[in-house]
Amino acid sequence: MSRFITGGAVAALALAACAFAGSASAQTYNRLVVFGDSLSDNGNLYLIWGGTQPPSPPYARRFSNGPTFVELLGFNAANFNGSVTGSINYAFGGSRTDASAGVPFGMLNQLSRYTAAGGRFSSTDLVSVLGGANDIFQGLPAAGASASPVAAITPVATGAAANINTLVNTVAGAGAGTVLVTNLPKLSLTPQFRGTAAAPLADYAVTTFNTALQTGLTTTAGARPGSNIIMMDLFKIGDTLAANPGLFGITNITQTCFNGVTVCSNPDSYFY
């Protein structure tokens, strides 16, 4: 079944969603649990690195100039070292999807740390899961330099999708009411890859990841009786933003506001 997530709280990130199994009716959530990378990090990496990364200012203790999208959902989620009985965010900037125990913790390790601290899931929980880009970023240089770039990057992308599906299946099986899973955007639209020779391989990795992710969600977690798995289609949203940035108050969709040295004069009008 399909449905749209609407409302100002999620803004552009709520343009399109596809729900796998479960009820499409309105749901009330008592708390939020977050696993992910920099797109969801509410200051965890800054905290664990003693306030050195990301440099703030110009950042806001996050990899942005303000709250990340999960902070706009109406919950006051504690950092990773907070109480696991309330809303809590385990996302770290730079995290891969794996079980890496080093900083930044891999997403499967984030889940392990949450449960090891006594964290549980209930039918009134909203769980956000967003990751996979760092696996691809770190795999692209070696894949691009190999004799067969596509063959080299494919297991990186499918492996990352398998990790996300494992996490989602575990969370859903443990009783989480709703799991919001976000796929990856087209990397050729980003300043890092726009117009570069690496852009086609980066986009191939993303589409491979997204396809494997959706297939896994449909056949595993989404097939569980009572599961409510929602996939936020960031790939589609990215195309929509790139084609109509003005609709979202954005004037620059191609360049970075912060180049590592100086910050643009109007950060809120930059998408990157």
C-alpha cells in the first residue's frame, strides 16, 4: 500500500513515502528512537569528540546550520548516552551501516548499544533508520580504480542495504510500532559528484542500494504481521528539490555554503 507523509514537521522530506504492510491509518507515537549517520545526528559526534567535530561554529554541533530532520518531528530526543526509556538518538556523523565498534559507531553497533543499555521497543515507538551513504563514499575510490568498477561497488551497496534490512527486521521483530526507513538520494546532484567522472558510478551504487533495500523491506520486515514499515523516498525527493528549489525557499542547489574556510552569507537558502 502507498501513502504520503505530510505536514510541516517533515517538510520536503515528506513529499513521498511508500508503506509496506501494516495500517495506513493515523498513528500516535510516544517516543522516537533514531539510528543513522550525519543526516540524523543531533550532536552525538560533537559530544563524543569533545566538541571538536564538526567545528561549531560554523556548524551547529551537527553537520548542518540547525536541527536535523529527526529533530523537527516533535520529540526531544536525548543524545546517545541518555536514558533509553525516553526518546533517544544514536546516529553519528560518518557512521556506516555495519557493526563497527569504533567511533563513529556503525548502525548495527548503535542498535546493539541501545539494547545492551536496556533499550526496548513498543507499539507506540517511532524508529528512524537512515544510512548507507558512508559505505558507498568509502567504497567508491577503490571501486573506481579497479578493473571492473561496477563489479567492485555492487557488493558494497548490496551489503549496506542488507545491514539496513537486518536492523529494520530486528527492530520490527522486537515490537516497534512504526519504522521510518529512508533511502539514498542521487549523488550526481551533490556538489561532491556533480559533473565528475565518478558521478555515474556513484549513482549506480545508490540505485543498487535503493533497489536492494526496497526488495528486502518488502520480503522481510514488511511481511511481518502487524509491521508498519514506511520508506521515505529521498531519491525522488532529491529530484523534486533539484527541479523546483524555489518551492522550498532554496536558491542554490548546486554549491556548498561552507567550503571549509568561509561560510556563505545566506545559509538557509543553500541546500548543501
